[in-house]
Amino acid sequence: MAARASGQRLEVIARTLLAIVGAYAAASLVAATLARVLPGDRAEAALAGTIVSFAVFPAIVMWVFGARRVLPVLVSLVIGCALLAALTYWSITTGGRA
Amino acid sequence: MKAAFRQSMSWLHTWTGLLVGWILFAVFLSGTLAYFNSEITLWMQPETSQTRSQSDAVAKGGAWLQQNHPDAVEWSIFPANERGGAVRVLWTPPPATPDAKPVRDPDRDIAWLDPNTGQQINVRDTMGGAFFYRLHFDMHYMPRIWGRWIVGVCAMFMFVAILTGIVVHRKIFTDFFTLRFNKGQRSWLDAHNVVGVLALPFHIMITFTGFVTLASMYMPWGIAANFANDDDYFKSAFPQPEIPDTRGAPAPPLDLAAALATVDARWNGASPSSVTVFRPADTSAVVRMFQTSSAQIDSRADAIVMNRAGEVIWAKAGKGAATQTFGVMVGLHAGRYAGPDLRWLYFLSGLGGTTMIGTGLILWTVKRKRKHAAKSVAHVGLRLVEVLNTGTIVGFPLGVAAYFIANRLVPLDTVERAEAEIGWFFAAWGVSYIYAALRPAPRAWFELLAAAAAAFAAIPLLSAFTTGRNLFTSIASGDWTRATIDFALLATAVLFAFAARKVAAKSDAAPSHPRRSREQAQTS
């Protein structure tokens, strides 16, 4: 019983950390990637990406807490973030910044 | 699976809401009051009359500077909008020697004018309604950047709490019409649901656009991806008027009439909200005007630069879709565009949000009190939440009352007078927590509610004795803004008196009820 309670507590802490760090990382990378890939003026694209990122954040938080098991969420988040980061990195190194 | 999802969302809703509920309550209530910031400032500066025409107030400011500071190297005029009063004028006196750099003394080179007579007046030093506006996102007694991050993090908790609240809430439309009174926990839940659902689009809009107002601070990575430094981004996204600095020959101090005629035509009658004249006594004089933000939803108002003859030498370029979306979102949040009806709707929705947070906080304790009463164990966490609830939900309004009272009682020649008024606000609010911690819960609720009722009822009376204005003179002179505020203060007093009576009736009835008396014994 006590072991189960402490296991639950650990999982809540793990999910909380993943929700905060994961959601901010994902939202930041969505903002950055959209800023790179959206067509048109650079400032416009940056602002559009930034606005969208505020909707990404709570969606990820709910996903992290709503999923039955936390590990698949962690894996998907890491893969998703890595892909977005790679795309942004590649775009900046080849296209440069203003 | 679906039930499990709802359950986890319910858990998330409870804890995101509770952890930052007290800060959110203060943020929501201060933001709600800030919708009437100009009106509150007008009430807090009884020395001024209400602005009838903002453009005319600018012209009056220009005329006063022309007459009193014709040799200044720079003038600025900040009229209040038509909801407010006094005009603020600033100037930079000419340097002692022609080569020296002109310097403005912030304490001396400033004057306040009545917007309708154009005469200089002595308004009391107060932050007025702007205090609530700043408190809403800067907090106080801490660096601004800290306050903004704290509010931002809490707002994200709020956003998650709203979205999970929708998931948890099964019967949104049925509950829309369900409000059962005097049923304990069920009534608190009904109240929480009704105010939450009634203004749900407002809650979602206001929380989301709240992030957008400080977007580049909370989420700088979109900009970082495209710009090597922030300045380049801001220059590109929000180009500022350029002021030519070539000097001409001495000339009589500038008359604003030509520039005002130009903007009147260009802006379809919308007024300027901020006017700066560079080198007013030179042929090279330049006038820069920003358009009042009540002219359109977009918060990024138009700007224009004119020469001495009122000819446009710089105008703002058209905006892109994202910049316009951004401006409209910020505008929707701040509501500066709103006329009187819509402003009241904003205010009521804000009160609804504040009530949603307050009832949510109370619901947390009501639920757990029943559980713990059944097990008859005292609970430190429950007691802590109860003290914080009482100290915030009644303490913050009590602070507001103290702020208004201080405005009438703090001597006019006090050094740092505006800050002294704010000190009263935080003192009353802070003492509420101590009081709530020292008294048993139902007594603390009753006594603080009664104190708030008395304090709000006292303000219009105090105001009548300490200023030349009272409710009757305000009505007689058609000063509806000040009269409405006096009425609102009295209505608030009645509301708190009603709440105090409710609490008293409840705790008197309690000992006859076995479960309740046990619960009272632990909380005391």
C-alpha cells in the first residue's frame, strides 16, 4: 500500500516535470520551426509562430497527464522535438538569420 | 479509457487551480478593475473635471506650453481620454549654454492642466486606476520581469485549468441553467460552473490573449529563429517614427492647430493620445502624434510625424496579417476600444472570472472538510488553504477599500504620496491574512466581510467630507463617472454585508448539526 502510494507520487512528479519541460520545449520548437517555414516577411512568420505556440503548450500538458502510460508520451515528445529541432537547425545553418 | 481520462483531467483541474488560485484571483480582480482605470483615476483626482474632448485637451496643452515654456527644446502632452481627467504636460528647458545637452528635471518640468479650462491645477499625487493595471501583470515590490514571469506561469496554470474544466464538465448546457442555493457543496459547485460556463468564451479569450500581450518575453524562440538580435526584430515588426534632427532658424513657439487639423482629417476624427513637439521654437520644429487606442481594436495605434506646417513627413506603413492579429489580440485583452456598454460587459465578465476562481478555491475546502470531518482528524493543509482563501478573497477587496480611503486621507504634501496610498492597499490585504490565521474560520470570514462592508460604505462618506464632491453634487452637475463610482462602492458594501449575514446565519446554525460542530472544533 505504502509502496503503491509512493509509486503514484513519483509518477505525479514525473508527469509534472515532463508536462512543464516537455510542453515548453515543444511549444518553443513549434514557434521556431513555424518562424522558419512560414512564407513571407520574417518578422510576420516569427510572430505567427509565437502566437500558435501558446496553444501548443496546454495541449501537451493535457496529453502528458491524460495518457494512460507516461513512457510513450515521453518517447513521442523526444522524437517530435528532435525532428523540429533538426529542421530548425538545418534551416538556420543553410538559410541564416536576419 | 474515457472515464480514466476525465478523472485525470479532474485531478489536473483541481491542482492547477488550487496551486496558483490566490495569485490568479488577485490578477483577475486587478485586471477587472483596470477596465475602469481612467474612471478610477478621475475619482481619485477630485481636483480635475472630466475630459469632454481629447483633441481639445491636446490643443489646450499646446496653448499652455506655448505661453509658459516658449523657449523649451521639447514639449510633450498626454491628455486623458474622454473617460478621464487631467492633462499632463512635460517640457525640456533650453540648456544653460548652447553646446550643453538639454536635461529635463522629472520633478520640476511637469504640470497638470484641467482638460476643459486649460488652467494649471494641483492634482494629488496618485497612481489612480493605473495601479490596478500595473498590479495586474507587474505585481509590486519586485522587479517587473519577475512579476511578469510569475503572472505568466500562473496564467498557463489557469489556461490548463480552464481546458481541463471543460473536459471534466459533462453537461455544460444543462448546468448553464442550474444554480441550487443553500445546498452546501452542491451550491458552490453550481456557482463555480455557472460563472465558469456563462463567460467561458471570455475566459478562454482573456487567458490566451494575455500570453500574447507579453509574447516575445514568454516565448522568444520564434523571433530568435529568424533574427540574430531582438532589436532588428522590433525595428522590422514595429517601425517607429523617425525624427529628423537638422536645426533651422529661431521661430515663434509652434501652434498645434495645423498638426491637429491634419490628424483630424487623416484619422476620421480620432484623437491623438500622446503628442511630442521637438524644437518648438525653431523653423525645423517636428510634431509626433500617436493615435488614441480607443479608435480601433488593434492596440498598436497609428503614429504620424509632421513638420511645422502640419505636413506629414513620416507615416506608418501597412501591417502584415500576423502583426495585425497580434495587435487585435492585445486590443481584445486590454479592451481600450470598448465603449461604455462593452466596457461594462468586460467588467462583469472579469468579475465572473474572479468569482469562478474564488468559488473554486472555496469548493476545495468545502469538499475536504466533509471528508476530514468524517475521519475527525485536523488537517494542516486544509487550514492553510482556508486562511489563504479568506485572506485573498476578502483581503484583496479590503485592500482596494483601504487604497480608496488612503486617497482621501493621506496628506496632500506627503513625500512619495502615490506610493503611500499603495502601502495602505498592501497593509490592509496583508493584515487580512494574519487576522484569518488568528481567528477560527467562520469567525474570520464573518468579521473580515463585515469590515469590508463597513470600509466600502465609508468611502463615499469620507469622500464627501474631505473633498468638495459628493454623490449629490456629482449627480446635480451631471458628473456620472464619479457618481457611478460612489454608487458602485455602496453596492459593494451591500454585497459584503449580505455575504457577512449569510456566513453568520450559517455558523449560528452550525452547533445544532453534529457533523458541523466537529468540523468547527478542528478548524478553530
